[in-house]
Amino acid sequence: MSSTSGQPQFRYTQTPSKVLHLRNLPWECTEEELVELCNPFGKIVNTKCNVGANRNQAFVEFADLNQAISMVSYYASSSEPAQVRGKTVYIQYSNRQEITNNKSSGDVAGNVLLVTIEGVEAGDVSIDVIHLVFSAFGFVHKIATFEKAAGFQALIQYTDSETASNARNALDGRSIPRYLLPEHVTSCHLRISFSAHTDLNIKFQSHRSRDYTNPYLPVNPSAIEGTLQPALGPDGKKKEPESNVLLASIENMQYAVTVDVLHKVFSTFGTVQKIAIFEKNGGMQALIQYPDVTTAAVAKESLEGHCIYEGGYCKLHLSYSRHTDLNVKAHNDRSRDYTIPETGMLTMPQAPGLLTGAAGWQANHQAATMYAGNAVGAPAPGPNGQMPTWDPSVRGGAYVAAPSTYPGQTFAPPPVSHYPASAAISSAPAESLQASQPMPQYGLLPNARPPTTASAGQPLYYPS
DNA sequence: AGCACA
């Protein structure tokens, strides 16, 4: 910016653009004449003729900025001015970077509307509200919403362009009624144009897209639930229905896995009612039954892909079983029903290469107490809304003996993100989950009483 | 002869 000049400096201060502004053109100059003039300097991608009150101006857009610069430069230093039909044409850079012609899009009536909802975020206007508003003009076939730079937008598909036009004429520039919006939304104007689409491709019923012509379209669970499942495949991989019974496939079985081992691992998340182990396709599988779906879901999320033993041994893959109540008869190392009162119990198997985590248990103990009330899968509050009382010292006592096995060892999570496959159970992923549901100190308590009823995160139901 | 369209 020059401080010495008080003069307006039109052409010298103009920033180059691949769009050129041409004036003093002959009356009703045609596009062909513009092309003839400009073509020697580059590829013309768009034009706009007959601009201005006298219809003697035009815009020409080159494919490349350098082509526009070359044309301006050429005529700036040429002794022959640019001419059309013998008339001198004045050329300068346009103050816009591209030509926008209204004929290309937005005004061609189609059956699909592009609606920009101004002044709101995506969460403010539900797809049901959009459906309600736009259904006033006819049957809405499909809705797809998305967020772009322009803001929160929706594509709304009607049967025909007449219906779409009626909706557009009635609603463009109007606002969605206040009572349909959250209180904090102060303005919510609709900007409506026609989309070039004729048939939207809706893959899932979700909070961002609907197909009202196909009620059998699968529901995208992650989209319905919200944002809590980033682990779901980008292709919207179908999930089996949830169940209180988990099916565990155990990969790389280097060490024995008995019901006792599984019980210890899965009890971290809640009471395990029944376990059954069986062979399938040469691999080992197990069914683990919880009292409720929520507990099973937490266990599944937490344990999926993790290994019972360090070193990638006995890696767990979890899915929901179709069973809801296992028929476990035998009580042996392959199956057990923990809901049946029992007497003498098992000894812990010798587990090699065991993990750290005892210190983590202690460190997280307070957090476990604090978060128990609202953590997913935590024990349900009693009828008075209180958590069942339990004595932390009792449970702590059951586990505190453990660290003596590895004195001085501190809890140090391995870089899980780098080695997810070998990440062991006691270094489980989510920190919040770790806090509320500490991982089992498996194998660190050779003499500890097996927590058959007093599993981690659960109240003690009988005095020890 | 000096910048469209919404």
C-alpha cells in the first residue's frame, strides 16, 4: 500500500484474475466474437456477454491465470488495441475470480431441492423437522443432510419439479418455525435452490439421511446412536444385533484357556453368569453370558482385539451371540454356570509373561468409585438412586496382595496405537473405561480368592 | 468506457 499516492490507481492495483472484464464492446457482441478475440491467449472455459445497462460489456474466463495475464500484458504494450468489429475493446482483470452464470445451476427446476439452513449447526435441526416442514407441499421421497462450507444443507427429493417449485417458492427466505427448533437457535432462514440431482442415493436410515419410500432400508446403528462409535467401518459395516451373550473366538491359543481364565477376564465388566467353551473349525470359541446387554456391550468394546496373555497370545475376537440364555449343564473346565451356588473353587492356572497393571488398579481406584454411577455397564443404582454400598477396602484387599509378585513395577501403558494387536488386556484402550472398569490383574494374584461374585466394578454381595 | 449473478 503506497502512502505517497492519493490517486485511485485502477489498473495498477487490480489483482490478476483468470476472469477478464471487457467493455466498449459492440452492440450485442456474440460469444463467438469474444472467443475469436481471446482464444489466441489461452483456453476459454466460460463467457458472459451483454452485461451492463448498455449490454456492451462481457466477461471471459480463462482456464489458467497466466493466460489472462498474457492477454492483458499483450494489449497493455501493443500498438494495436484489442478490437471487435473495428471497435476498441478495453480489457482489465475482473474483480472476481470466476464467472458465475445463473443459467448453469440453481434455477433449473428439478424435483430435488438444495436447502441451506442458515444460522444453525447440524444438531439443531433434526431430519424429522425438515421432513415435517417440507412435507406440507407433497410427499417427500428422500432427505440427505450434510455439512459443507456453506453450512448445514439438505437435499430434499420430491416426486416432480412442480412440487419442488411450490416448496421452494413458499419457503425460500422463510424461517423454520421457532417451536420446532431448540431454544438457543435465534434465526434459521432457508435458502433454497434446485439441485441437479434427480434421485438421491440413500444407503441407510440415519440421523442424517432418510428414504421414506423404503421402510426396509437398513438402519445405520452408528449414525443413529450419534458420534460414540468411531471404530465402525466407513462402509457402514452391518452389526449383529446386541445380546447379553458374547461369542469369543480365541486366536493364537498358545496357552490353556479355561472357563476360570475367561471368567476372570470377563468379570471385570460385570457379573458373568455362564461360560461355555467349544471347538469350532479347529479354533476355540466361547460363549460368555452377562445379565444384560449393556454389560456385554462394554466388555465387547473393551476386550475386542486384545490378548489374554502378553505377546499376542490368546487374542480375543468378540461378537454378539444369538443366544440369550446358555444351557450349561456340566461344571468343568469347558463350561460353568456361575448362577448356581458353588463350593470349592479352582486354582489359578499358571500364566506366563504376565502384565503390569497392579499399580494402575490402585491409581484408578478412586476414579472407579467416582465414575461407577454413570459409567456404561456399571452396577445399576438401587431404587433410591443410590449406588449399592460396598467396601472398597475389601475389594482392594483382594487385589492388593498382587503387586508383591512384581515389586516396584509401575503401570506404564504400552504404545497401544502402534501395537494394537499385541496390546494386552491390562493395558486396555479407553482411559475413561480403564478408570471406571479397571482391567483384571490377571495372573498377578496366584493366591487371591477368585472373584467369582465380587468382580471388579461390582459390589460385594457377601462378606469375605 | 469502469464489473454480472443472488
